[in-house]
Amino acid sequence: MSVLLEVDRLTKVYSLGNFLSRLKIVAVDNVSFSVKPAEVFTLAGESGCGKTTTARLILGFEYPTSGVIRYRGKEVEGLQGKKWWFKEVQAVFQNPFETFNPLKKVESYFFATVYNYDLADSKRAERFIDEKLQAVGLSLQEIWGKRPGELSGGQLQRASIARALLTNPSLLIADEPVSMVDASLRMSIVNLLRKLCDTFGLSVIYITHDLATAYYISNRVAIMFRGTVVEMGPAEILVHPKHPYTKLLLQSILMPKPKEEKEEKRVSVFEEEEEYLQKGCKFVLRCPEAMEVCEREAPCDLFEGETMVKCHLYR
Ligand code: SF4
């Protein structure tokens, strides 16, 4: 099987306001990509670009306005609440302290999952849980009797990854899993995701705004801007970017600058725009390489080998 998950022209539109004045927000706009077995596929971009909404749509937390998601070739609509789906697809979120109830002992979550999903009988449960915890560098003994507040952020995030591994999933969706973890521990969690992929053949959708870790662990990367994938391909697109937005994102994080100059650069990439032109390229108001055609015509997906770029410069 060459494709595990396929996202096909996925769109999510939110309507706000009443019938007199209705505002439509396109959070995810015609997004397509696929995830292969045993690869780390990254969705990257600044806050509000639609990457988390895309993950929520895959997980079934929200319904798409249009588009199709297929898992192992099957449409997933209606499957996302089923046990089968829960066993196959697991998620890890940004803040591990929100994943666990502060009053409950951490191991209770592990035993509940094991018994609810018949993963092991009571004789084997402890050893089964310990194996999963060992896979993330913890042990059942280390977490036994502890409440979430008694573990460090890094330990708790590892525990939430171990809990996700209990069902032997094929796909793990990791939504900003290191952004709330101490900088010194970030790489250990990122390395762990890569190791799980290499050792257990787990596919990972890694959602991040951090292009350095994205480059470090990903097989392939998709860059999102305003709900759209503007560039996608092997992780090397982060070294040799084509899309002007990817280039600006990389310049803003990688080029060492004096503080004031750096702030100025960030403003040019991240500042809030008033409006953007609906019919042209979404990036036209910020793009240093914009042409006249960019204002009137939306660029289509242009492919070169495994790389896709949505930009008139490459027509
Ligand atoms: Fe810039 Fe035009 Fe390419 Fe959009 S299509 S990124 S405005 S050059």
C-alpha cells in the first residue's frame, strides 16, 4: 500500500453572524495531500493557517464543508466515531496538562484504555502498559501513583504519546506537540516521533509552526497559508523553497539579524492584512515577487516531480 491517508479537496467554511449579515471564513480551502505508511508528513505554517482545522477534520472532531478523506482506501465519514478508527488513528495535542485531568492518577488513563478496548487482560495489562511507556523512555513505575502536576511537561507529553500507542495505531496526529514543552526537552520529543516512525512503521502527521524541527524529522512537508497548501514536497523544500511565502517564512526564522531589524522582518511576514483579493493569489498583498496576473487569477497547483508549488512564477 503506497498511501495510508488521502485528503482530497478538503474545505471547511465557518459562517458567523446572523441572516442579516453573515461572514464566511474559509479555514481550509481545497486542501489535498496524502500520507504514506511509515513517514512523517508535516503541515507547517503560521498560526491560523488552517493546519489544526485540517487535523480536526481528519480526526472527525468537525465535519468538512466539502471534500473527502480516505483511510486505507475507504472514505472515513461515519467511521471516525467507531472503535476501529480509534484504534487506527490516535492524536497527541499541544498541552499535555489539558489531556489529563489534574485530579486523576496518570496510570488510570492507561488501564481505562486497555480495558475499554480489550487490549490486554488484567494479568497482562501492567506489562503491556509498561512496554508502551518504555517505548517513549518512561516506565509504569515512574508514573505510578502520580497526578499530572507531579510530572514535568516533557514526561507528561511522553506519557500522552505512550497512551496513544496503546492501540497500536498506524497513524498518529501530533498537533504542536513540543510547543508547550521546555526548549531543552523539545528535541527529545521530536526525536521520539521520528524513532516511532522508523521503529514501529508508524505514520505521523506533525503539525507545527517550527520549520527547524519540521526539516529535522519530516519525510515530506506541506506549507499552508490562509487555508491553502502553497508548497509541498520532500523536506528539502525547506532548504530550496520555491514559493515566495515559504522563502519569507524561512528568512524570518533562519537569518540572524539585530533585534530591531528582525522585528521589522517579522512584521512583513506576519502582520495582519486588511483584506486579500478573493479572485487572485491569497499571498499577493505580501508577496515581494507579485505580478499583475497575481491580482486577477488564482494560481493552480504546479507539479515538478514530487514537489508542488502554487505560484504563477512557475507557470
Ligand atoms: Fe507571489 Fe504571484 Fe506567486 Fe502569489 S502567485 S506567491 S503573488 S508571485
